[in-house]
Amino acid sequence: MQRIQPLPADFVRDHHAWQAQRTPVHKDTAIKLADEGQTPKAMVIGCCDSRVQPAEVFNGDIGDFFVYRNIANVVPPVDHPQAVSTAAALEYGLTVLHIPHLIVMGHSNCGGVQGCHSLCSGQAPALESPDSFVGSWLQILRPAYERMQRELQPGQDPLVALEQASVLQSLEHLLTHDFIRTRVAAGTLSLHGTWLDIRSGEVSAYDPQAGAFISLTA
């Protein structure tokens, strides 16, 4: 363990500053959650991107959102070799915590989606290597890329279209899980697709009747 280093001093100072600004209400909430357990109102499948904070976007507090992150907010199908981690988070959130809403949140300027676009268009040979963990993961999005290519409208940004197509693909893959499908059919679980513009902070939600992502502030 000699290669493990102490936290940098600025991290320690930032923690002290965070502790100092916690209000009695925040502290009481934390104590209650620690003693009684969590009952999140929604689970979010989000991207690892540091610019995306799902709880903040929905004005959430500690304990409100059960968040699972990976590169490009991907949900593999249940029979995919890389499905285990995502499936374990889903199983815990839905069968143990009984969360009633499941949100897939894509976002603008997504590096993972950009990588998928480059990979699928033959512009990223490094991602095609069998040794690339990122490339192997992004291959899961290839059907979304093909869907985007088929459905791209004139003047539409292909990267935004792919970011949103990846959300729809993940929603479809969620339904490959029996424990999700049965809860949706019983009406105890609702699935939602969203896309965040990180520049404006504006969220769009997928409207199945319109067949499009509609701004929540429109």
C-alpha cells in the first residue's frame, strides 16, 4: 500500500468548508437517512461526466436519487457479457429499494457518444483495438449509431441525435430484464428518457406520443 498517497491538502480544506456550511436541517436529514435507510424517489442511469449532476438538475437533496453512472449512460441488454454491473445496480434499486421511477439521462457534449460516433464511422482505430476497454464498451451503442444514421433529419446535429438515440436504446435494453418488464406491466415502475443541455441546464424529456425529446421549459 506504499503507493497510496494522502489526500491533497486542498481536498481536506474543501471538506472542512463543506462541513462548516451544512445546516441543522441537512445534518438532521443525514442522521435520519443513516438510521432509517434510503427511500429514493427515482433511480437515474447517468454518464460519468463531471458536468452532469442528476440530483442538482431536479433540485434534489441527499437521499432523493439513486444514481448509477457509466461512460455514456449505457444500459447493455441482459444477455450482454458486460451487463453485470449495470444489472446489479438495477436489481438493487428496483427489487430492494422499490424505486418507482427510472430515468435514463443523456447529455450534450458527451465524450462517450463522440467516441462512439468516431468508432462507428471508422475514425478511431484505437477504439477498435481488442485491448480498449472504452472501445469495447462503446460497441454496445453501435445499434444506436445505425439508428441515428437512418433517422437523422436535415439540419440535425448528428451528435445530439446520437446522444438521444443512445437514451432510447438504453430504455429498450432495460425492458430485456424480467424484473423491470414485470414492474412496468404492473404499473409499479415508470421509465423515462431525458437529455440535458449542459450549457443551458435545460432538460428535455422523451415524449412517446410526439416521438421526440421535448424541453421541460418549452
